[in-house]
Amino acid sequence: MRDFIEYIAKQLVDNPDDVSLIDEEKEGKVILKLKVGEADVGKIIGRKGRTAQAMRVLLSAVAAKNGKRAMLEVLD
């Protein structure tokens, strides 16, 4: 899951070296916190949040396939 989201994020931004992902596990859920460069936050969030929402849907599908629940947070 982590590699999948990191790959997608690196393809969307101008500075892929600034992409970092922190994962936590709380109450049976995996929480992925995505941090990108300040100039690339808008590209990850997308217009009206559509890109971030699409990434969340894909993450949920991959997590469900592995029998887990996952959430994605985009950090500023």
C-alpha cells in the first residue's frame, strides 16, 4: 500500500524527491500521511479535492484486498 501511494504521488508532483510517507497503525487501521513540497500540495489535492479523493479510493481498494482498512492524509 505504501509503495503504491508513494509511486502515484511521485508521478503527480514536480519534485518527486520531496515526497515522503509516514505510516501509523491505530485501532486496526493503517493511516498514511503524505507530505510533499509546498509548491506541489495543490497537485496532490487537485481541483475540489478530486485527485486526493481518487487516491483514497485506490488506497481503500488495495487495503481491502489485503484485509485491512486504510486512510490517507495529506499534510501541509
